[in-house]
Amino acid sequence: MIEVRHLTKRFGSQTVLDGVNLRIECGESLVIIGRSGGGKSVLLKHLIGLLQPDAGAVLVDGQDITYMDERSLLQVRRKFGMLFQSAALFDSLSVAENVAFAFRNRRDLTPGEIARRVSEALELVDLPGIEHKRPAELSGGMRKRVGLARAIVYRPEILLYDEPTSGLDPIVADSIDQLIMRIRDCLRVTSVVVTHDMRSARRVGHRVAMLHEGRIYAVGSTEEIFASTDPVLRRFIDGISDPKHPDF
Amino acid sequence: MRPGCAWWTDWLCGLGRVALLAREAFGSLLRGRAGWRDVLYQIYFMGVKSQSVILITGAFTGMVLAAQTFFQFHKVKMDTATLAVVSVSMCSELGPVLTGLMVAGRVGAAIAAELGTMRVTEQIDALRTLATHPVDYLVVPRLLAAHIALPLLTAEAITVGIGAGYLVGVGLLGIDAAYAWHNMLRYTGAVDVIMGLIKAVIYGGIVALVGCYKGLNCGLGAEGVGRATTEAVVVASISILVANFFLTLGLTPLLTALGL
């Protein structure tokens, strides 16, 4: 279980998160939606301790990780897997080496066992037999799938997805959504998905939270949020800009 | 705070952060967290791939030093001391400093660019999510490799420089080979060689630490990576030149007191 309490984050004079409160239960799939540049990815990075807040706290399974030092955080992060917006594959390593990265210091696993688990993870993301390829040889969708394989290969309890479908065509985006749902159901992980793709949000989330002006504006079940008549929510879900206040 | 103080505080903050990075890296090194395959690859990258640069730098420095020294010494009939000057200079000053500067240009820039690109493409964050400390995986192998590669490259530059100086002095300028060799051995002590190698170890640390620090803390985008790369080369080069003065001043009496 992850709990976010009064989280505040500023970059210079800009307040990106302004007292965010959020609770993510074990096994649920929470989608965080909100405008581009609204702090969704910043919030996600706080959940895994990649950023430190200016105020507030993040608790993972009751353990306050807010001001933990980097070495102690490494232990907490073993519970997490994360898919980055750009996949963030290591350029200098092959696909197999990328996926097996989490096992590089594991003395209890034989090379054969590691190869088997890498192969399994790649099959789960529908990319069997590409172990020898380099990240530069992969398409955007393939890179995201490999990033996902790297995040799930060590069976984490919590998976964080940062814009998993951004920059992908609708068909590839659909396959990524299906993959997220399959992983959620097969591995029974807690999933936190940051997206502004409404189709994806509707499909992969049990609950949806909307981040607006640095705060959680609304949170509820997917059905509730998508049926809401709140004007801010409706504008965002329906993708309608306000000609009187064009905020771009 | 007065506006004029800003760059001082920035500079001191940067120095403090490099010191913290060094502490973290040496702590990690002592606990054996570095992967030996990564260290070997970095030694290959820094050592083997720098061969042409070091050979050319060492050879031409030795040659021009021999020629210039000969032209001056010839006026006072001290031709046979030429090789001694070349040897002492190459061992204690020019060998380590020029090797350090060339490696700062080639390797320091490459480290800053690689780590900077990893930072802007979120690969460093990805490392952290995979429960890997960036210092263990990125900094320690480079630091250890630089500490090993720099003395080896320096020894190579010294040897090639003296050899090239000998060829120019004896082969081209007509210095008596026996006297030149005798004087070189007479005036070049173990202290010169040891001082050069100690300096090289320290310059290796400077190049690797500055490159890693600039890369890990680079600004966003291509501009940030470009700036980090330039700064890594400039800061490492200046640090080497400044450190060289203080090392010469400190090491000479120390090594003499140790009876070398």
C-alpha cells in the first residue's frame, strides 16, 4: 500500500505539487490523469523515491521513504518496477542484458536460469527471440515492451507506468493497454498508470485520480469519474479547450 | 548575499559535491561493489583506445623537447646533458601532465557525454528503479579504470618521449650516444619516475570524477549535455594544471625525505 500525505514539490518558483493526498491499495490499478506538465510524472517519481518533496511524506507499506538515503531506498525499490515514458533502455546493452539487468548482482541465479527468466518476460510482452537486438534497432512500441519486460522480470509488487501509450499509434497503444491489463491480472501487481490517454485510462484503471493545479481534484472508480458531470473533469475527459482561457 | 559572491558559492558548492561523490565512490570501491567486467571494459576504453593519442603526444613532446634543449645547451657546450633534461622533464612533469590533459580531452569528455545522455534520457533514473546505485555502476568502474590506466599511459608516454628524444638527439642532432645515455641515467632518479606515476594516479581520479560529476549533474536537453562535456574537459584540464604545481611542491620534499 502506498500513501501520499500533503506532498508539495516546487521547481524554482513554480509549485508543481501543492499538498497532494492519495492512497493506493494493494492489488488495485490506479490511473492518474491530468494536463501535460501538471505534475503527474513528478508525483509518480515521488512514489519510488526518485524525487524528494519539499514537504509532505510518501509511505510504502507503512515505511516513510521521504527522506531515506539512496542506499536504503534501493531496498525499497526492489518492490517496484517502472516503465518510463521513453522506455529508458540502456543503449550500451542488448535487449537480453537490459531485461536481465536486475539480476546482475544475484549470485543465487545461474546464467541459464537468468536466460530462462528473460525469455519468459519477453514472451509475456509478445517479443520472443529478440534477446540479441540492440535498443537502437527497436521501434517505439517494441522499446516500451522491452522496458515493461525489464520492469516485470523480477516480479515486483508494484508497477509504475509513466505515459505508457504516448507517442504510439492507436493499434500499438491498444496492445500496450492489453499488456498492462494482462500483467495486472496475471502477476496480481499494484499498478499506477500516469496517462492523458482517456481510452487507456478507461480500460486499465480500477480507479482514476485527476491531478489538477497541483492537487488531486477528483478520485473515484473509473465508472464514476468517466460519468462525472463536473465541468473540469468533463473538459479534460472530452478534450475540450476553453477559448476564453486558452492555457497552452 | 552580494551578487559578486554568487560564482564563489557556486564553485564551492560544486567542489563540495565532487568531494561527496568521491567519498561515495571510494566507499563503494572499498566495499567491492564494482563489477570487474565493467572495470575491464573501462580500462580497455581508456587505455587501449587512447594509444594513438598518447603515442603521438609522447613522441612529439620528447622530440621537440630534445631539439629545443639541444639548441640552448649547444651554446654552452652542454650537448650531452640534453637527454637528461628530456628524461627528467618527461618523467616528473610533461609525461603525467600531457597524458592527463589528453585523457581529459578524450575520456573526460566521453564520460560526461555518456552519463549526461543517460541522465537526460532517464537511464540514470531507470538504474535507480532497478535497485542499482549509479555510483556503483557508473562512477566506480570509471574511477578505478582511470586510476589504473593513467599511470600505464603515462609510463608509455614517458618511454616513447625519451625514446623519440634520443632518436632526435643522437640520430639527428649528433649528440654522443654514450655520454647522453650516461648523463640521462645519472640525473634521472627513481624519485622522478615515482613522482610522475603518483601524479598520474591523481590525474586519473580528477578526470574520472570531474567527467562523472558533470555528466550526472548535467542540464536538460542536448544543450545541457554539450555544456557538461565542455565543462568536464575545461575543469579537469585546469584542475590537472593547478594540482601539478602543488603536487610538485609537496611530493619533491616528501619523496626526498623518504630517501628516494
